[in-house]
Amino acid sequence: MNKKPADTAQKTALLIAAAALLMALIVSAIDPYDRLTWLMEVMPALIALPVLAFTYKRFPLTNLLYVLIFIHALILIGGGTYTYARVPLGNWVQDAFSLARNPYDKLGHFWQGLVPALVAKEIFVRGNYVSGKKMVAFLGICVAMAISAWYEVIEWWAALIMGQGADEFLGTQGDQWDTPSDMWLAFLGATVAVVLLARLHDRQLDNLKKTG
């Protein structure tokens, strides 16, 4: 059976995106600020890319989610290359708005809430595990917050194991409220995902059901 044009176009776009991310990973790995920090920061992308490739035929995601995952991966790669406290884009924002610290890591935590919430929603809806849009949205936020909380636990473990060597990975920049603000940004990202992106996401989910 011949593939539909839309399927072929999506597959081509995904291959280009995967190649771009692979190239970005290779370039970022050449001379990162700190090798161990680079590995820890980009690890989610290193895990996600093979998983997405192996599950594509059985469980392709919506185009919206693929785009957001692509952006999230670039954010992680940028943070891994420079460390979050030294990303040039964050330095520019810090100077432009006279901020006390480089805010790039907050962008990462916003996306850390946004992407998992939509992933959870797709699984809930397409697997018929949860009924009712409000409940799906609520549980999507819960999943995102659980992931955010576990990430903070991982950072705590890293600090205990590595001592001062974990400073680049933690990226707290002396902010005593770094952990709760990270989780707050993840909550905002998850809320944006299930509220502001709901209509677009729902339309794409409906299209997947029709063509699946």
C-alpha cells in the first residue's frame, strides 16, 4: 500500500529534524564547557530520540508535539553546551532586562512542563485511559509536575554525589528559590500545553484518529 502524501511529508520532515538534532549534538559535544555537565543535560534528548524513532510506526505523535519536542531538545543541547548559567541567549536577556541571573534554565523548565503534559495527554486520549477533557488536562499537568519533581530530586542527588562539581548542572546561580521557581515554571508550561494549545492539539488528535 502506498503511503499518503501527508504521511510521506511528515516522515521527511521528521528525518530532517532528527538529522539536525544529531548534528547539533555532535557539534555541542566537540568542546562543551564541562563534559560531564553536557552529558547530564542532554541525556533526556539522547534517550528520547531513539524512543521516538522506535515507536514512530506503532504510535506516531501529532505534528504539534514533534515540533515542541524538537525545540525542547535544542534548549537542552544549548544548556549542555554552555551550561545553563552561561548560555549567550540567556546572558543577552539578563542584560536587556537587568536581571539578577541568567534566566535560560527557566526556559528549560517551562518546556519541561509543556512537553510532558502533551505527551501524557496523547497517551491518555489515544489509549482511552481517561475520559473527559478536564480530567485529561488535570492529569496531564499532574504528570508534568511529577516529572519536574523527580528532576529536582535528581539534581539533589547530583549535588550530594558530586559536591561542588554539580554546580554547573544545578545552575542555581546562588538563587535560594531556584527549586520552587523551577517547578512553578514547569506548572506554567503544563498549563499552557493543556489550556492554550488545547484546540490545536485536539484537532491534530482527531486527524490521527481518522487516519490511524
